[in-house]
Amino acid sequence: MNANVAGFLRETARRDPQGTGLVVGERRMTWAQVDAEVDALAAGLVQRGLHAGDRIALLLGNSAEFVVAYFGAARAGLVSVPMNPASSAAEVAVLLADAGARVLLVQPSTLEVGSQAAAALPGCEVIEAGGAEWQSIIAAGRGAVLAEPATSQDALALLLFTAGTSGRPKGAMLTHGALRSNIEMLLSLDSPPAVTPDDVVLLLLPMFHVYGLNTGLGLAVAAGATIVISDRFDPEESLATVRDLGVTTIPAAPAMFQAWSGVPDAREALAAVRLLSSGGSPLPADVLERFTSHAGHDVFEGYGMTETAPVVATTLVSGSAKPGSVGRPLPGLQVRLVDDTGPGGSGRDVDEGDPGELWVRGPSIFSGYWPNGEGGPDADGWFRSGDVAYLDEDGDLHLVDRRREVILVNGFSVYPREIELVIDQMPEVRESAVVGVPDDASGEAVTALVVCRPGASATVEQIAQFCAERLARFKCPTTIRIVDALPHSATGRVAKGRLREVYGDAGYGA
């Protein structure tokens, strides 16, 4: 069997060639047109000398070119490395070097950053998606016949960088089999279905993120739904699009529901919508209550992570939107709730109703971190999520806390150490501690506590500017507090567990 994730597109194009596949502004593409563009790009990239397994980085926002690039790379046997287009040149350079990318695709807004980042990496070509060189590659590919070798389940398709324990991003390796499995699990749900061929899906989620890429784009392509692509989120504009284009399904993030709660005619605009789902970060109960009351719609919440391609559980499994719960595991996935206090940290399954670390096993689990597979599933196939959850009496999962320190800002992982390393570069700074605090709009917000050196001082504005010049916007602290000292452990490390004890909840955001 050919397990290539681009096979979903091929099947949809054969089944409904003249059906509307993509809508981007005034641009419309049928499934046959999308498939033909993907074929041409794949053949053109192979003609250019790229080989199966080579990495191609995408510094692109949501666009038709992103879709063609992603599926074109997959069809050619290449490995896509999506990156946040808001990243700095320094951040992109690190990822390009770690991935060993042969090609970096950019758009006009990321051309300068991409060029700066690739300059230090020999052999990485920068190509503007939609530009003259891109068109030349596609034109050359149209006249070629692409030999499509059978893609195995274990072939690497996607390299997605997530926050690492040292502050340096780690590349999660997702195979064609893992991506396909997660999509097929979601397609098996039918009460209600996650997506149908008759749906019009509004894709506001960024496609460089696994939620937008596989649960948004991949799932809709596999089902043959029409996909309306937007590269920016504006509450009123997005609801106008829903109304004008007859959108029926919207996968979204908590911040979007927060924003829509402030749009007066949200209920009218969403009247014809069949399904709303939330993921990427926990949906605060007060945000859900406010949105549901204002818009008259239930929201199906799910849970997942980059390493699980991404969905682990969703309330779609039971068919009942349940505030506070992320639902039940997808069919085909197994979960355990483990008490990690046992010998060797392996622990035991917790007693019924007790919280434990969520372990996951199944065909959609990643293969470990690039390049050698470290940190992947254990010998029995179990992956430790680092998240703590409990099962209620109905068998539904509820997230409790994170054992890891990763901060989720609108679903994007932010590792505190990465930000601390930047702040600590300031000559005036002695040390810093970065923590996440609950935030209705983004799920969590980044807060920095900073200690200045004796005899030196730095203002909040100076620290904010220093961060803005070196970090992507979503990683920059939204609150900065200059303090006299931080609590330390016996070994001299900042004792983050005592920060709340010392400063209190209000102190974090003071």
C-alpha cells in the first residue's frame, strides 16, 4: 500500500475533480487543479535534484502555495519543515541548520528574514512561493512524468520543531503513517462527523502548526470538503466570511472564541454552522460559557500535541460537547493515566478518578525527535505526554496540569528557558525566570520576573524591546516584572515551584 499522505488529495481529485477545493480570497481552485499543481511541483523539485528524504522548509503563511508546497513535497518523497512566518532570522537559521534543509520557501513578507537565515547555511536555496522561480519549477514539472515509488508507513513526512528541554527547539518526526492514521481516526467519527464532503471548512488556524496542518487541512482534503483559507484572523471579517461563503465547519483556538464573543451579530453569522471545535490549548470555562451564551453554539473540545499528529481525544467521540472535558480517546488510540512515583519513574496506573500522567499508544504517535529518534515511544509503544489528567465517571478526560514547563500561547509551545536565555544576555540582568499564567484570550500568557545586577538597572520597556528584537512575537513576555530576588533551590537553580509562594498569583502579573 502507498501510505503517502498526498494520496488523500489524489483520491479526492479522482472522486470529485470539478469540486471546489480551495477558496483563497477571490481565487478558486478545483480539486483537479490543486492535484495537477501538486504533481507539477513534485516533478519539478525532483528534476531540480532533490531526493527522497531531503528537507524542504516552509516559511509561509496560509495560502494556496502552502497547500501545493506541502502536498508536492510529500508526493516527491521530501520532508516538509513548516516554520512560523513570524520567526526572527536567528530562529529560522537554527531550524534550517538543525534540519539540514535543501530548500527554503518564502513569501514576500518573509523573504528578507529567510534570506538572512539561509545565508549562513551552504546549499540551502531560497525560493519565493508563487514567484518566477517557483513558476519555472512548476512549468518544468508539467512536462515530466513523476515516478511515484510506494511510500511506506514509516517514511518521514513532516519535521515540526517544538520547544526543547534545553530551550533549543526539538524536531518531532511524523511519518506518513502517523499523519494518515490520525486523519482516518477522525474520519471514522460520525455522531457528529468531524467533516463531510458537503462541508465548507474555514481554515483560520495557521498551517505551519500541526493542528491547522493535519486536523484542519489534511482532514478536509481527505474528506473532500471545500476549504476556505485565511491568513489573518479578524473577528468581524471572519464571521462575514462564514456568512457570505456558507461555512459549515470551523476548527478554532480558544482566543478566537474569546474574540467572537465580542461581535454583536455572531449568533446570526454562525447560524448555518454545523460544527465548531476547539484545540491547541485549553478552552477556559468562562470563555466557553460567554461564547455559548452569546453565539448559541456548542463547542467540541479536543486534546493533542505535535507528537501525536495531533489529536488524542475529543468530545466528538461521545458526540456530546462537555464543558471542562477534552472527551475520549480516538478509536485506535490507547491511553493510560500513570502515577510516576513508582520505581524508575515508570509508576502504575492510578486509581479510578485520580489524576495521573497521560501516556498514549497507537499508530499516530511520532517516531521520536530529530535526527536519531530520541524521546519517542518506549519499547512497548507508550509515549509520555507530560500532561496530567483524570477520567470522570463517564470515561471522559479532564486535563489538570502540566508536568512540563512548556507554556501554551494560542496553542504554540513556548519554552521558558529559551526566553530566559535571551533576557539573561542583557548586561544589566543578573537572572530571570519565565512562567506561564492563565489568560482568557490566549490560554496562557508569558510572564518574566527579572533581577538586575547590583548597581545596574533596566526598564520594563528596555527588556521588552530586547526580546522583540530576538524572539517571535508570541514568545515575547506580555508581562515583565523587575524584582529584587528569586527563590533558589539547594543546588542554586531558580525554584520555580516557589515563585507563587513568594510572589503570589497576583504578583506574577503585577
